Amino acid sequence: LLLLQFLTELTRLFQKCRTSGSVFITLKKYDGRTKPVPRKGHVESFEPADNKCLLRATDGKKKISTVVSDNFGICSFNLFQLLFQAYSNLLRANMDGLKKKDKKSKNKKSKATQ
């Protein structure tokens, strides 16, 4: 998926899982390989052409993913920064269902040590 399509699908996943369920998101460096690296034997020299990130999201049933490259051409850094700013705003808007930490357990531990 393209990044903008990914963001709209991610918004739909968040809306679907708002009342019950979870959305799992992973972000990792992507070197462009589609096959795993062999364990032993001949070692291939592989140099990625540019920096890429692999974004994945799933709710357990539906999986979406996209590859984000920093090679956008003219004004690439500004566009890259705007796209990730939109991604972070989307995460902030939909992470309101997180549970607060229980402060009672912290007080019990400190009393137990005294």
C-alpha cells in the first residue's frame, strides 16, 4: 500500500477496534530483501540503495503493511517529515483507550521494604 492508503486503512482499523480489540503496529528497518539470508554457505554482498522502513499493522484478522522510503525526490525530507507527522497524529488521536498505571501497588511495595 502507499503511505496515504496505509494511513486511511489504519484509521479504519482503529475505528473498528475502538470498543473492543487491539491494534498491533510494528515499525522496522527494511533493506529490500524478499528472501531470508542464508545461515551458512555463500555470503551475498547486498547493499540497500536507500533507507526504508516497513510499517505493519494488524488487529489479529486483517493485516496491512507498507514500505516507506526516504527517496521522494525534490524536497524529500519535508515530505517524509509531513507523512510521519500525520502518522504520529493518527496514533495520538487513537491511543486514548490506554489503561492508567495502578499507583496503589507502588505504595504497597514501598511499605513492604520499610
